[in-house]
Amino acid sequence: GVLVTIEDVTIRRDRERTLASQLKDPDDAVRLGAVRALAAEDGAATPLAGALGDTSWRVRRAAAEGLAGAAEDASVDALLGALRDRHRDPAVLNAALSALIRTRHDVVPSLLRIFATTGDADLRLYTALAIGLLGDRRAVPALVGALGDSDDNVRFHAIEALGRIGSREAAL
């Protein structure tokens, strides 16, 4: 047997288009309203991630809060993508880090993957910072390994993260 379900998504698509155009509005209040509306809906990770780089700190904060509080995995993917691909933009970096450390999702394994595989020293230090703020002991072996990193700043952030975690293993 086959069961076919047809759903009319016209109203939802029209709303998404309206909100997407409002995200480009020159008025901060309009963009903020659009971000808040998107944050209240499921499946809005992509436009919210785009708003992490908005010129208004209020819009960036609302987008970060929306992504941090979202239930779907796409929100975490969007945050990790923003961190990985847009970490050179201080506004995006700050918003992504603040959302990653407040999300209900377990982001430590994903941060550790980025930490272990990237050749970008800046990205390694930002992931070490996020891991330290999360205070998860699973990160200790990777952070101890980073004590031999070629970049001084990565080593510093690894030490700081180990201190936040309270790792005795690192002192040995």
C-alpha cells in the first residue's frame, strides 16, 4: 500500500518570503521583528544564521538566541558553519560563540572535530575558547594535545580551557 499526503505550503512560503525581505530592510526594528518571528518558527536556521552578521547588535543577539533555543539539528549546523566559515567577522564570531555555549544540543563532539581537523589557527583558538566555556571534560585529551600546537594563541586558549574545565590531567 501507498499513502500519499499533500500539504498546501503556500501560506508558509509567502510568510518566509516576507520575513526574508524584512531581513534586508534598512530599519533595525523591522529586521529585529523578522528575526524574532523566525526564531519562533521551526526550520528557520538558515535565515537566522545569515542574521548573525547583521549591523545591529540587537538583531545579532536575537538571531543567536533563536538558534541557541531551536530544537532542530539544523540550528547547530548553522552555528557551526558560521563559526567555521565566518569567524573572521567579529560580529558573527561573537554571536555564534554565545549561541553555541547556550544551546541545548551537545556541540562538544562537533567542536572537537573542527578543533582537530582545521589548519586555521584562529579557528582552533576559537573552538578551544568555546570548549572551555562549555567546561566539558571530554575535551581534555584534545586540549592537552593542543599544548604542543605551533601557534602561541592556540596554546594559550587550550591552557585557559583546561583551567576552566579544572583538568588535573593537564598539570601532570
